Amino acid sequence: MKNIVIGFLGTQLDMGKKRRWKPTPSLTIHDHFNVDRLELLHDHKFNRLAHQVKREIEELSPLTEVLLHRMDLTDPWDFQEVYGKLFDFARAYGFDEDREQYHVHLTTGTHVAQICWFLLTESRHIPARLIQTGPPGPEDKTPKFDIIDLDLSRYNALQQRFDQLSREYSDQLKGGIETRNAQYNVLIDRIELVASNSDEPILLLGETGTGKTELAERIHSLKLDRRRIKGRLVHVNCATLNGPDAMATLFGQRRSYLGAAGTERSGLLREADGGVLFLDDVDELNPNMQSVLLHAIETGRFYPLGSDHEISSRFHLIAGANRDLRSLTASGQFRSDLLARLNTWSFTLPALRNRSEDIEANLLYELDRCERDLGTHVGFNSDARLQYLDFAKDPATHWPGNFRDFSGSIRRLCTLAPRGRITRAMVSAEIETLQADWKSAQSNDDFKLVADVMGDAVSDVDPFDLVQLAEVIRTCRKSSSLSAAGRALFAVSRSKRKTQNDADRLRKYLGKFDLEWGAI
């Protein structure tokens, strides 16, 4: 492979007035690096110097071919001109990477030229490595010569530092909890990349209690650390935005609104300017507010109530929802254009029951938090700890409230622990409390779900059928078709039947209650 060097003529250094060292001729005197061809760029005003340097190189290294290229620059400090002419030179040059290795000499030329060389090599418009040279030191006879490769993977120390920094940001998003769940760790790594490099909205989905609020707070902290924002986090619980003051709360209100003197309000969108706006339970917004919010997200402008003039507010948006927004869009409850705007980056947080390998790490985290809040050391007896972990990791333990239920459970145990020790009897009592609460909540949820579909006719459904019908409705709402819902509901019994018409079986079951697929 031939070594080809491309560089500017040094209009000052290559004259050799101030010191004997001349950067361009010195390229050819390094034993470990042979220059087969030198492509030397020069302005017409320095034509004589260019030919003089060419003769010097031919004397120092007869095997080096020197090609002079005239490149006239009106202003060598004008970035646009220098970059444009170097770009044109690169496009016209016939690079042959199978036979030649290319290098760009950075030492000569203006600082603007050096920056342009770097950009063109980094983007591979010039497939070359960079050469930096320098005069010999007081005790050295050979001039300095370094090859800079832009492939950072070759610099292990740098790469390890970048990897360590990335891990620190991921740990920050996980709240310092050593999670082992592969799905969750991949999700966090992806969020770290998005939060660090993108200003687009982030949509956090997941069941109630999966940690959307805590994650939004950590994303805000990460964006602050990466200097993508300067402002604070404004948390808006959209479920509370109802009544006559809802619009004013979000978008602000002028004192003269409704023709009477009143309180002037800046609005939460205005307060989020320069920071992060977290819209928790965004699926609870009414259609009118969805429309105004969409305009504010897309343009950064909105009208406070009673104002004839728009105001501006630029913020990074995080939205949270625990319901399926696509289903709500299909039913007309959520605007499809708003969903499209929020859904640029969408992340679904897994439920606690699907992260059993992370329960022990979260147990330690909750114990530490309780110790800080209570001011006393608290721990499990060994048998009590095993009993609680067995219960918490059991697939039959669904944790409907996810980390809210889990955190509340640990806090109760720590608060009631005599002398800071949690016993087996305490764990047994706590498990009974949890199961009783979940059973009661499930019954209420089942009744509300069936009543939502059947109306007053729910009073005619037996308690036994109520539980079964509620599960059927939940499965139907999660499924894309009647057949898909049937396959999920009859997954065991269908394998024992000669014919497997799951859709017909489900249709007949719904018919018992005068229900149809479309009504669910």
C-alpha cells in the first residue's frame, strides 16, 4: 500500500525563517513512514515557495512524488470558502483505497483549514487519517510525528470512559437500583440515549405504579446534567384538570378574563419554559384541552384565557398514561394527531410481576429509604426475609398496584417493626392484608368494568359470573380480534377439542349476556 499525504503549503513555517524545521519537507525524513506521494495545496501568490519546497523534498526523498495543486483563497480564514474548496477538491480526487492509504497533514494551514480537514475526514469525504508533526525537542534529533485515527474504538481508555459515563447515566435513570431484568435494562439504556440526544416528546406507558413519575423526574435530572435544559420539572396531573379552572391552570389567565377583575395566572405551560413539562395521566385530558395542547406542543405558543396575544414557552415534554392510547384513539376518546405527536419515542414500563429478578434489589432500596425517613435501622429476620421474597416473587402474586403496593408494604413492616426487626409473624400478617385489599379492589374493579359495558343490567349478573365476565371483557379489550381473544381465553381447553373455533365459542359466551364483540 502506498502512503499518500495531502496538505497545505506552510506559507510561514516552510520558509524556514524563524527555525530550521520545515513541516512539509520533514514529512519525508521519518524512517517508519515513507511518503510515496505528496499532494501539496498552495495559493498562486506562493508559487515560488511551492516549487522550492518541491525541490527540497526531491533532494531529501527522491522516491517521493510531489504534485502541486493551485488553490487560490480570497480569505483563508473564511470557513465557508475554505470548506467549499476543500470539499470540491475531495469530490474531484480519485481515491483508490485498495491500493493507497491517505493521510492529511494538519500542521500547516490556518486553524480554519485544520477544522475543515477534520470535518471532511470525520465524515469520510476524505478517507484519510490525520498527521500532526512538530519540531524536535531540545534533546531530540527527529521531528515529532503522530498519526491520529478517528476510530475511537482504537483508544481503549477513551472508549472505557465513554462507556463508564453511559453506565452512570443509566444508573441515574434506575435510581441507583441494581436491576437484573434484561427487558428493563435495555429499555433504560434506550431512554438514556433518547433523553441525551433528542428534544422530541417522550411517552411513558405502563400500569399504575410502575414508576412513570419517578422515571420522569430522573429524565429531567439527566437532561440537566447533559445541559439540554436549564429549567425545572413541572408535574401536571391531568386527571385533576377538570372544571372551569382547568384551562386556566394549564394555559394561564389574564386578569380581565370574563370582563371582571380577577386573579392573573401564568399557567403551568409557561412555568415549564426552558425545562420539562410532565403530563401525567395524559389520557384523562378532555378533547378541547387535547386540541389546544397539540398546538402548544407543535408551535411552542398558546393563548392564555382572556388574551388576544399568544405567548411562547419552549419545553421538553414527557407524557405518561396507564391506558392503551391507540384503543382510546379508535374509540374517539383521544386525538390521533396528538398521539402521533407524543409517540415519537414511546416506552412501556414492565409491571413488577414481570420483574421478579429485581424484587430483592428493590427490597434493599425500600429498606434504605425507610431507614432514612424513620431515622432507625430496620431489617428482616432471615426466615421472615425468605418468606416475604417467596411471596413477592410468586407468579400468583400479581401486585396490581406494582411498586406503590410494594413500597407501601415495606413501609408498613418497617414502621411496625419492634426494635427494628421484621419477624415472620409480621410478614404473614402483611401478606394477609395485601391479599384482602387486592381481593376487595378486584371485586370493585370487576363490578365497574361489567357495569361500564352492561349498564343497569349488571345487577342481574351472579357474583360467580361477574368475575368470569370481567376477565373476558379485559381480554377482549386487549385483543385485536374476536379470534385472538378466543385463543387467549381458551388456550388450555382448545388443545383438547377436535375443532378449534375459538371465535364462535366466545361469541356464544357473550351472547348469554346479550353482548357482542363490537359493544365491548
